[in-house]
Amino acid sequence: MKLLDKIFKFNGGVQTNPKKDISTKNSIKCLPIPSELRLPLRQHIGNMPKLKVKVGDQVLKGELIAEADGNISAAIHAPTSGKIKSVEKLLIPHPSGLPDFCVTLIPDKKDQWIKKAPVNWEKLGMEKTIKLLLNSGIVGLGGAAFPSHLKLGNNRNSPINTLIINAAECEPYITCDDMLMRERGNDLIKGIKLVQSLLGAKQTIIGIEDNKPEAYKIISDLIIKESSVHIKVVPTIYPSGDAKRLIFLINGIKISKEKRSSEYGIQMFNVATIVAIYRFIVHGEASLSRIVTITGNIKEPRNYEVLFGTPLESLIQDTGGQKIRNNTFIMGGPMMGFKLPSIDVSVTKTMNCVISAEPEMIEAKKEPLPCIRCAKCAEACPVLLQPQELFWFSKSDQFEKAQNYNLFDCIECGCCSYVCPSNIPLVQFYRYAKSEIIAQSIEKEEADIARERNDFRILRLEREKKERAERNAQRKAENTSEEKSKLIEEKRAEIAAAMNRIKDNEKIK
Amino acid sequence: MFNQQSPFVQKAPTVTLVMMLVMFALLPGIIAYIFFFGIGVLLNLTIAIITALISEYFVLKIRNLPVKLFITDGSAVVAASLLALSIPSIAPWWIIVIGTLFTIIIAKHFYGGLGSNLFNPAMVGYAVLLVSFPAVMTKWPLPASHLLDFNIVQQIQIFFYGTKEIIDSVSSATPLDYIKTQIFLGKPFDLNFTNGMPINSYFNASIIISLSFLLGGVFMWWIKIITWHLPVTFLLSLALISAIFWLIDSSQYLPPFIHLFSGGTLLCAFFIITDPVSGPTTPRGKIFFAFGVALLVYLIRVFGGYPEGVAFAVIFMNICVPLIDSLTQPKVFGHE
């Protein structure tokens, strides 16, 4: 197949130190059920799910704890059997460091399953299957946490031709997808075939970076007999795992910011999400756990299969703790991840990796120098933006100009900051500019609404005034014509009556 | 606040390292220069760098900027060196001091310092000197292996006292200047040897110096400090423009190789127009910019009042950079 040989290189990108081998020496480990699970209700993009349990309720493994609220939402299930201890605001793994609603579950250690209900999707039809998936709790496990039923269901207008499996895992350190492919290749291939049929796609292409030869070997051996499933090796250039970059690497199609890949007949899933969908449809198991890489400055880096809600601290303890103690952990990769506000958080659906910070990651960075316009950042930008101009506009609050230079196309991959000789934290400036613009547009919208209301009020008051004046004028006019004549007539009638009475009186006399 | 957000890893040379590598790339050219034009080149360089660092120090103090951070960035050293390499090796010391002060204080710091200067600082310094002291600025010593046959003491004397007699005895106009005069006077010129104008020895020296700068330039391209766009476009355009004129009338116009290997052509191609701060940033913009510089260099050399046009060409094109950049934005991914 010709397409499989050709790689469409995107502009820029950077070659990072992958540091993946440190966490792939050991196999995926499962930990015993912890004594407490803390489940944040908001673990995905979209609405917070509606709570279906009360404090004190006994739940079984896989039982619905919170139900998807609306279409853009995802459910939360009990990862094991136990008792609901509390529902309260607790610290969650989020860059803001703000607490959010969490359900705390005390496991009874029996790990008793609810009755599993595999989905006979061929019999049920897609619409009903999608409805079931809405409450499967499955979200994109690559880190974006976009509810998966939306990607499986929203294709009525544009049929999906190609399913792309994102196995690039381009961020340094992270190996959870790599290990999944090595150890659970069979489930993955079954899942791929299932999702391919669910989507009605003709072919599947697995995109994998060339730094994962073991996983590549296993998967390519497994798909030898599958005529519609292919694997394509892409060069190890960060951010090859970004959805739009990977699609371009594979088929040379550039998908613009406004469009979705499905409009081009392409749908993409991360390997872990595929396995989660497979387990739900075939085994009737909701999304209860994931694989997390614990790596970096740690005694024994490795991957763990963990129940959602497991305290992160128990994982860190299991690895033997930090080599150099600094109590700083990064969630996600070093390029796009964020510093955890505290280690006192639990594993969520978005937690693909936790890096115990290496000293050089958190040491005070060198003082940034002014931009010398060397354009190294522009050479590295995979979106072909001009980071040096965006920096200038963001720094000087020229937001309109920044938008003209396509600030919102920025994917915050960090390549520009990675190569900047002046040490400028470029991405932070873009984040700042974006949030300012969003805040301003919300403000403007509110102001617009307020102004509209005020305009309308003034208009209404004027109209009412006018109407009142009209009514008064009419009444006056009526008074002068009809009512006067009526009055005159009445008076005349009264006079006539009086005259008659006088006449009558005279007659009597 | 700045170390709290991603990316947490970085792999970039510092500005200081970049500037030091530029200096390293200049070395072959500097050595060839000294070989042909004598120790005066080295004196010029030393005085320029010292003046640059001292003036940078005081300006940073006055501007209340972190002195250590900015003085070690190396940009002043590079700018001063480029200026020194453009100045005749027999120029007196005060010429280089005035030029450097202009370069650092006015062209660099008056416009906001590192990263903010609109014009190429070295070229501003050079242009000021050329306009103010045309006689000194166009007198070059006869190129020879001056390290061997020219008295070093004598050179230092020239440098510090600017003894007119000595200057006159060893200097002459540059070939470009000479040929221009000849053409202006309607006299024929001979590229081999004409009335006391040893063009041959000039060009032998010039070609070797040019190739040394080329070597340094290729090194900078190889370690990715510069991209090919600016030097390649500049050299090709200059060759093409001069070839067209030369083909039209070879008695009036010089052949392309003389334009390529004389004056500061190669220094300009790899070290002057590649100044990132005052130059364009987009790939297409770099091509337009380099073409513009080449065209202006040719026009000034051939039709203008100055023998060498690099400085004015670069300064003029610097003005156009914001426009060039805004008109040559590459297509953003997915915006086709």
C-alpha cells in the first residue's frame, strides 16, 4: 500500500529526550484495592454528571454513581464495591488547584461486580448503543477526556472511512500506551475491529512512533491476518501524537481548527480508549480503571493498572518514593503537563502519567532575555504560527493583533519554549492572552446583553409614553365630540323632563 | 511564577552561546583579514570590543537594567566586531571609538537595547563613519602579507597617531572605488594591472578573505544558527543582477565575480544581513529582504555616490522589515 510508505512531515516539531526506557523495564502492576477511593465527578470535558447515590449507600463494582447530564458529559461508576462515605469538595488533580465535588467510597474489599450487561450492538442498532455508551463512563484516555460516545455517534452526515489509532505517545516519559500494546495487544486488536465496525470504517491505520519497536513488533504480528488494519510508523518528532499532526503524518490531510476530522471521513481514538470500549461492549464493564505511568525522579518507575479514585500517594509509595526528595509531581508529560497542586489527589481518567519532577525541571529557570527574533520558535512550530510575533502581541496586550496572527490555532505544545535561546516562557504568554481574550469576549457579551436590555427598556418606556399620550389624546378627542354631544343630549333630556314635570304640575293645578 | 508551567524541559543554546558561536564563525575571516591587512585589524577589533563593553556597561547602569545579564549576552561583542571588520585596518583609533559608541549607544540602546533595535547596529555605526569621515573610511592599505613585510610598530603608530605620511605611502582607494572613478571619468579600466592599482593583489586577498567568511557562514548554517534563505538569496541575486548588467555592456559594468568577492559581500551575506533582531523572520520574508539588499548594494556600488553600498542597503531594508514580515506570513496549518 502506497499510503503506508509515505510520511507527510509537518513543519517543525522538536526532538526531545524520550526517557521512555526507564518505565518500560517492569510490567504493568496492579495494586490491591486501597482503603479509600476518591472520585471527582468532573473527570472529562463537558457537564458534571448527576449524582445517583446518597451518603451511606452500598454500591457494587461497576454501579452507576453519577449519570451523564446531557449529551456532552460522561458517567462515573463505582470502581469497586463498598459504601459511599461522603460527597464533598476535595482537591482534584487540576492545574487550578481548586477543590471540586468528589464522591468518597470506602471499599468493602469484596470487589463484588454488579450484573455485567454486554452490549449486543448489532441487534440493538447504533442509536441505542450510543445511548448505552453515554453512560459507560468512557472518555478519551489519551489525556483529553472527550466523551467517546460523541466520537462514535456523530457521523451521520459524514461517513467515516478511516479509523486512526493514536499510538504515537509522543510526549517524553509517558509509556502507558506502549505497555498496553505490549501486554494487551489482543484486546487492542479486538477493540480496533469492533470500533471499526461500529464506525462503519473501511480501514484502520495505527500510527506509532519509531521509538517503540517492541510494541510495533507485537501489534504488526497480530494484524498480519487483518486485511483492513494497518500500522504506520511515524518519526519520533514531538508533537506527532497531536491528533491533527498525526492525521497529517498518516494521510497528508490538514484539518483546520474549525473542523473535525470526521468531516474528512477520519476518526481517531487512543489505544487505551479502544480497549475501554471493547471491555464495555463485549464484557459489559464500564470504565473503572486505567494504566498510569509513574516515572521520572523515582526509585522504580513503572506502569500501574489502577482503579479511578486511588490515592496517588499509594502509587508513589509503591514505587519506593522519590530519589531526590522535592515533593513535586507533574501530571501528563513534561511538554504539556502541569504541576500537581499536591500529591493528595486521586487517579482520574485523564491521568496518563505522573512524573516525579527531576531537579532540573523545577529549578528556577534562568532569567528570560528579550526576544532576539531568531525565529527558532517559528521553525519549531508545528502549526506554522509566528510565535515571536504572538509573543510580542501577547506581551503588549495587543489581543486583536494576536488573534489576527491566529493565536487560537496554538495548541500549546511547548515546542517554541523548548527551543527559545532567550528562555522566554512563550506558552505562558499565549495562555495569558487567550484567557484575557476569552474573558474580554464574555465581558463584551454581557455588556452587549446589558446594553441591548437597556436599549429595549428605553424603547419600551418611550413606546409606553407614546401610547399613553395617544390614549390621552384619544380620550380628550372623544370627550370633545361624542361625550359632549352626549352630555348636551342628557342635559337637554333633563331640561325636557323638567319642562314636562312643570307642564304636568300646571295641568294638575 | 515562570517555572510553574509547562514545558518543564528545554533544549536551547543560550543567547550568549549563540553569540559566541557567531564569533567563532568569524575567526577564519578575521585571521585572513589580519594576514592580508596587518595587525591593525586586530587593534581595531580590540578597541571596538573594549569600547562596546564599557559603553554597554554604562548604558545598562543608566537604564537600570541588570548589568551582568545583558553584558554577558555577547551581542555587543558581535556588533562591535562586525563594525571593526568593516573599517579600514589603517584607520586611527578614534574612528573606531566613535563608530562603536554610535553602534552601542544610539543604534542599540536608544532603540531599546537587545532585541529592540530597528536597524543593524554595526551598519549604523559604519554609515555614520562613512558619511562623516569619507576620506579615512575609503583608504585601505595595499593588501600584502603585512604580518611579514610590514613593520608592526609602524602599524601601531598609524593606529594611534594616524600619521598622514605613512598612510599615504601604504594606502589607496579600493578596487570598487577605483573602477568607479575610471568609469566616471570615461577611462578604460584594466582588471589585471593599471597605473599603480594592483587589482590583482587586491582580488587575491579579497577572494581568500571572502572564502574564509564563507567557511564561517557555512559553519553557522550547519549548526543551524542561520538558515540558507538570506545568504543564498543575497549572493544569487547580486550575481544575477551584476550578470545582467555585465552582459549588456561589459565595458561599463564589472563581471559578477568581482561583485561577489569584493568589498564586504560575503561578510554581509553571512554575518550582517543575518542579524535576527533587525531582519525579517519569515522564510519568504528573508528571500525578499535579501533580494532587496542585493539590488540596493548593486545600485549604490554602480550608480551611487559611495564605493560600498552594504551599510545603506541594509539600513534601508531594515525599515521595510515590519512590512515584509506582515506580508509574508506562512499559511497556518489547516488554513489552506
